[in-house]
Amino acid sequence: MWHSSFRFFVGLTILAAATSNAVAIDPDVDYSALPPRTEETAQAVHKCSMTITEAIQIAEKRMEDGRASDVTLNLSDSPPTYTVIVHNKFQAHSIVINTETGKVISETMVSRFPGIQVEGDWEQTESGLMYFDIEIGDEKRTVDTDSAVQLEFDAYLIDGSKLWSSSDADTPPTYLTTMFFPGWSEGMQGLSKGSMRKLIIPAPLAFGEQGRPDIPANALVVIDVEVLGVDPFMTEPEELPGEPVEGEPVVTESGLKYYDLVVGEGEQPSGPEAEVKVHYTGYLNDGSVFDSSVNRGEPVDFGLNRVIAGWTEGLTSMKVGGKRKLIIPYELAYGERGNRGIPAKALLVFDVELLEIVKPAEPGTGHSVKINQAPTQKQEQEHDHDHDHDHEEDHDHEED
């Protein structure tokens, strides 16, 4: 309602208005439809016992390094009051002052930064990054410079407009810390599962003077982040997904593990250049299925030298009719960055049945197993994390 209050932003000439005795706005005037006349507004401000400048001085003294950002004159209060918003580098307070006595009626913390509101001492690094720890994680595994981290997060500009949010994804995303811009990467260091932190990232550690299409130049970025896991898809689960196993696995020099569920009695691939037909189901370590020819009801043909290294090694020693469970470390799968549907640094588990040798290796290729290395980070960046598959269907177990 127009008759309730008047708001002034610090720096306007009206802040120098003189005041005398406080009086109420004329109750016989209806201000709900139209704003009050300019002269009436000036008279109401003039009749306050305390000037806005004096109210600002009182409010700023209540906060170390406090600076007023705006003032509201509440004429509907009896007696009228000033509400002064004062902030310093880390906090903002709303201070209500009696215009007759100059006494502070109330002081409450208000939003200084968008997102989760915090109260207490902030930390600041030499680079200029500021952070506040909301929750401290208690896991031993902590975020490092090349960790894969699963996160919940919300990112804002200082005006409160949201930039990105993990809630936009179907499942909490997993990223390599090397993929973050400098301030975000620095702010994640040392966190563990369960940690929650608020980051205030200055422009030089974010998008700098150039900005980007959705971010203004010299923009400060605010991020609320919760760590759900550090390298969460890298470890082998206590209970393997898929078909049950017995006994101890075979462990090769490369780090591949496998269990023979059924030992085949047919022919064996004559080398990694052979083409085979298989049925398979692929799992992440949380038991989720990311790909399955069994579910599609259609086996797959491929050359053993066209798949990830763990498949090349694991299938070359199988015989037709055999079933094997492969436990493939990320180094023999999709490496540090992952692939479509495969998180960063993900260990993969496959149940594979070798159905047929479609095409043997060419004569003279021998029987040695060629261990294909997972793509390096540089190679993946050059391909912009967008791989082309040799098959018509997109089978995530295949090397690109």
C-alpha cells in the first residue's frame, strides 16, 4: 500500500532531508489507489524526529565494516520507524530504528547472498575465494585435484538469478574436478562425502572480464554444493550385481578381474582382431544397468579390437558357450572422464555370454591379447567428449 512505507536507496539527495516532530499520514486520505502527492511525502519525511542519515549512522555502527544499502521509512508504524539494510563482506542485517528515540527496535539477519543462508565466520583463501562450511563430511576419502565427485548444487549470480542446478538432471551428476572453473575446483578441495559448502567465487576465478552468453562480465558466482560421493563409481561393490558368483576371481596383471560362470567348450577367438557375437548386461557399481543386449533381445557382433580394453582382454580367452562376469577398472574402461551414460572413473561389471565366432582373426595375427588403453583425458577433450560408435546401435561398452 502506498501509505505504508517509503523506500530510499542510499545515495539519493532525499537522504539529506531535515526532520522535526513525527506525525501520521492523514487518515482521511485514501492512498491505496494512487501514490501520495509529492508534497505530502516530503512533509511526512520532514516531520520525522530523526534524519535518514542519522538512522544510517546508527545502523552502520552495529556491524563491523557495515555499509547501508537501502532504507525504508515505515510511516504505518506508531511511531514511524526506519528499516536500514546494512551489509559487510559476508553478512547483511535488517535493523529497525525508532524515529523518535533513535533506539534499535530489532535486528535480524537477512540474505546477503542467494541460496542457503549462513551465519558465522567465513574463510578466505589467498586467491580471493570465500567459503563457508555448512556441514563437515566424515569420510576418509576427500576431494583432490583430479577426483570424480557426485554433487548436489545450485549456482547463482549475486542478484539471485540461478545459473545451474543439479536438480535439472535426472540423477545427481558426477564430474571431474578438473572440469570445473578455477574457483569451483579450489573450493571443492578437501571435502568428503556429506560435506556442504557455500562458495563465493570472484570473477577472476570464474568467468573473468569476458563472461559468457549467460554470465555478465566480471560476475561474482555463488554456489551451494553438497558432496554425495568422492570417486563413488570407482570402487568394487561388496556384492556384485548380476548373476551370482562362487569362489575367487581370476586377476590379471592389467587389473581386470573375472569369474567364469559357465566354461565354454567351443572354439576360442584366435586373437583380438576376431569378430564375435555376444549377449551381455553392463552394470555400474551401484547395481544400475546402463546397457544390455539381453534386455533388447538381440545379441551384438563386434571386433574384439573395437571395444574397451577390459572387453578385449576378458573375451579373448573365452570359448564359445561360456559365460563370464567381468569386473573392469576404469583404466580399462572409459577412463577418467567416462562416456555417455558412464560416470567419470567408473568401474564396470559385465555378464557376458560368448555365442559365436563370427570371423576369426586374419592369419598371422597370432594369439596374443592386445590391451587397448582407455582414452587419455587429452584425447577425450580433443573429441569433445562426443564419440562415434562403429555399430549402428549405441553400445556403451564399446571403445570409441
